[in-house]
Amino acid sequence: MKSCHKTCGKFGVIGMGVKDRRVVKSQEAIKKALIELMSEKDFDHITIQDISDQANVGRRTIYHHYMDKFDLLDKLIEEHIHELRALCESASELSFEEGNLIWFEYFEKNYTFFSTLLTKKGAPLFRGHFLKFVMEELEGEVDVTKGINQGLSKELLLRFFAAAIVEIIEAWFTSELHEPTHVVAEQVGSLLDRNLTII
């Protein structure tokens, strides 16, 4: 997705640019602090003061951007789901095998976030969001009116493959899979290409 930017005069743009950079810097520090803390302890035990200390920002700064720690986690999850959705849109003409390689590259780039939220206690919310997202992305690819999946329940089929994908990604993050990343991505994609009828 492309964003549009309108200039509003020389001084306005400079002023907003400085402000935007400060806002972005603060938000990035806050989000990074939350993930670091979640890698150490359960989300339930993390306080706003913990996040404030870890991010080296004031509590007021956190409350300026987020209602509470739950709102912060929700927005962080939404950002990554949004990025993954954009990747899916850009790879819509590719095979599952090719698209999976792009996904795993994104997982590697954001390893700390995904490994923390998929493998640590305290963030079951993310797994639910992620599972729902995968089902939504697969929905347009499933055809139960013909081919090998004819007559099957579409809901059941979506849940089956989405749950399998999430489980494999979790196993990859916890190093339970010993194959190289590109092999995991390619083989999962190959299974999807083989079992789902592209519309």
C-alpha cells in the first residue's frame, strides 16, 4: 500500500517532520521495551512503570500514545498483521511456495517479536489474531466445489490448514524443525499448492 504525502509549506513540513520523528522514536522505544520485557516475564506481570523504565521514557509519554499495556500490545499486533497482509497482497500472483519464502523473510526480519509472542506465555491473544489472519488469507484460495476438496466443509478446511501453518511457524521459531528456513518455507508452500485449489 502506498501512502500519499502533501506538502503544507516549507516551515510546516519541517516542524511536522521533527515532531513525527520524535513521536516515531518514542513509540519504537516503547514497543521494543514491551517485547524485551515479554521475553523475560509474563505479560500479566509487566507494569507501565516497567515499560517506562525499559524504554527510558516517562509514563506520561506512554499514556499519550496508548491507553494501557493492553492497548499497546493490540496496536503492536495490528501493525505486524497489517504488514503481513500487505505482503500477501503484493504476492497474490505468486504460488504458495514463492509467497511463503516472502513470509519467512519477514519472520526472520522481525524474529524477536514473533518468537516472543508465539513461544512465550502471556500473549495467547496474538496466536488467535494470527490464526484468524491466516484463515482470512487462505479463504479466497479454497474451492470446495470441485477438485480434491469437493464436498468438504470450507470452514473445516480453512481451520485445518491455518492451524497447521501456525503450528509449523511456532515449531520453526522454537527450533523444533531442523531443516533450513528456505526448505521449511518451500515445503509448506508445496503442501498448500498441492492441497488447495486456486480459484
